[in-house]
Amino acid sequence: MKKYLLACFTLISLFAQAQQPLELYWEDMVPKDYVVPPVDVNHNGNMSQVEPNAPLVLALNNQYVKIPGFVVPLEGDADSITEFLLVPYFGACVHVPPPPSNQIVYVKFSEGVPIDNLYDAVWVTGKLSTDGWVGDIASVGYTLAGESVIDFEG
């Protein structure tokens, strides 16, 4: 009986752990030997992306993750957004040149999600992929099938 209960407890623990997203930060999304170039805040009108094909961490493919960042809206309306870029700092891709492609995540939700304030950081949870995405704004290294968005402070 003890072995049965221990096996059940172990399975329940593994299931609970499997449902918890891996908490990622931007430095986790670059290979160990890659150095992220500094942001050119004095871009003098040149908004070209520094490294549109930066190397990825392939082990992150198909991982259930939670990533903090700032939203750059792509599709949606005044109430909700269905597609956006998640970037590591405010103004990336809009006010300063886009960061390297391994520092941008293309996020897509099947249904729109409300974003209260684009100036505030958020946590985005979902399934990460190393499939890239190319848009008018930037080339992106990672995509994420969005599941939830919450305030960073929340």
C-alpha cells in the first residue's frame, strides 16, 4: 500500500510540475557564447535591426514558459490584442532599433487579450517555439502560442 501511495504521490507531483511554466528571462534565450550587442540609442534615424538572424537556444523549443517583457502591438483593437511582439525593454522596435532576433518573441493568441497599459511590463505564458517570424518591424527568433498575460507586478 505504501508503494502504491508513494507512486501516486510521485505522479501527482510530476503532473503538477509539468503544468508550471519555466520562468525565462531574456539572457536565458541566447546561447552562452553569444554577446547581445548594445542598444543604439543615438540611432540617427537608422532603425535597422542589428542582428536579424541571431542564434537561438534550441533546447527552448516546445517548452511551456513564462517570459517578462513589453508589448509592441501588431493585431487587435482598442479592447484586446491577438498578436504582438514581446521585447525586453520599453520602446524596442518603435523608438529605438529592434534588438537581435533572439531578444524578440512573436506572440499570438487565438482570442484577444486585454493589455491595460503598453508602458507597463507584463508576464506572458504559453508554448515557446524556435520557429522564427518576419514582419515589417523586425525579424524574430522565437514564437509563442499565448495562453495568458498578467501585469509584471501581479
